[in-house]
Amino acid sequence: MSDPYWALAAGCVPDALPWDIPRIANAAGFSSCGMWIDPNTTWDNKALAKTKSALQETEIRLIDVEALWLAGGHKATDSHKMAIEAGLELGAKNVLVVSVHDDYEASVEQFHELCELGGEDIRINLEFGEFTHIRSLAAASKFINAVDHKATGILVDLMHLNRAGEALPELEDQVFSYVQACDYWQSSKTMTGDAYIEAAVDSRCNLGEGEASLIDIQTVCRSKLDVSLEIRSRALREKFPDPVARAKQIHSVCLRSAFL
């Protein structure tokens, strides 16, 4: 059995094109990474081919493809289908899904169809957070139970969990496929709306450099779960404008072994 993934999240390098992310991760010393799939901007069949080639060239393992947004009707959209097909083609372990759907029952049906499309080869994970319509782990658990499909999972992001005021769950529970780890400032716990979104995409920091619970970080690092390092940081982007240099900094500071 291979070691758990310790991955560079795509959000660490928002300035990189999808097919460059595996090469950046590899150059920085990672063996796995996440992947943006956005049909409205950079993603199409050519992007899929380039990204597949980059993964084969670097032997980087793909922890997830993101992000699919639940919204609109009851059925999966063409964009949803393209993203899941890409995840399957690229060998991703997970799909990251968030909900901004105004109709709860319709969102349950839409998520269930995503699980059907993924089949047995990829896990469909719901990410909860203040910026979505499902803002807590408790609400995510209720949602997943309503979906009632074996492919469902819940993605725990340490910053979002803190914002929800909830304790880190028992990670041995099969509902958890992977965790998004980061450090952050406790000021984000009281933020709402655009202020919280800005903190989530710009104000995270490397493990051990913020105010997150050290016990929670240690628990995640000691678990057998795959971990995606969601270090989305404007400060790091400004200090390390080169994505490779930035990824190397994250890799050198956020050592799983340092928190065991």
C-alpha cells in the first residue's frame, strides 16, 4: 500500500495553468497535487491532453479535481460531466464539490447524479464552508446521508471547520477521504461574506506559522488520510511570484514529519 498523499493543492498556485501544476509540484519535491478544472476558462480537450502528458512525465499523483458547484436544476450540467470525466481520465482520487444551490432537494439529486457518474473509481466529496449553502460539518453529514450513495465523501478543511466552531472529527470514519490542511488566523472565525472569502483565498499560511490548533494539525498529519495543502496566501504569492519557488517554500516548511 502506498503512503498517503501529501499534495500541493491547486489553490497554492492560482497563477499556473492546469498542465503546469504537476510540473510545479514535481519541481518542488511533491509527489502529488490537485487540479483546477474550469471549462469556462482554461479547460478543454487540449488542456486534458496536456495535463495527462504532464502527469505521465512527472509521475505526479492527482489527489483531486476541483471545483464543481451545485446550482441550478436537479441534473448534472455539462461542466459537471466534463470535470468528472477529466478526473477519471487523469486518475484523480477525488472530486471536490461545493453547493450554492437554492433548492436543497434539487442539490441532493444533483449530487447523487455526480456520484453515479463517478461510479466506483472516484470519490465525490462535499466541501462545507461559510461561503457555501452548507456551512458546517454537521450540515454536510446531514446532506451526505440524504444523498445516500457509496461514492459520497466529506472534505474537511481546517479553516472552514474552525469557522464553523466544530471540533475535528474522528478521521478514521470512512466518510472522510482526504483533508485540506493549512494554518490560519483566528480573526477569520468571526468573518462573513466577502471578508471570509478573501481570508480563505488570500490569508492562509504555512503549517505552524499561524494560530490554528497545533493538536488538530498533528492529528491530521498522524492520520492515514491523504492531505491536500491548501495554502492559499497572497503574502506567499507576493514574496514568491514564481510558482515553483512558492511551492518549494510550502514543501520545505509544511513537512508532515515535522508534526508527527
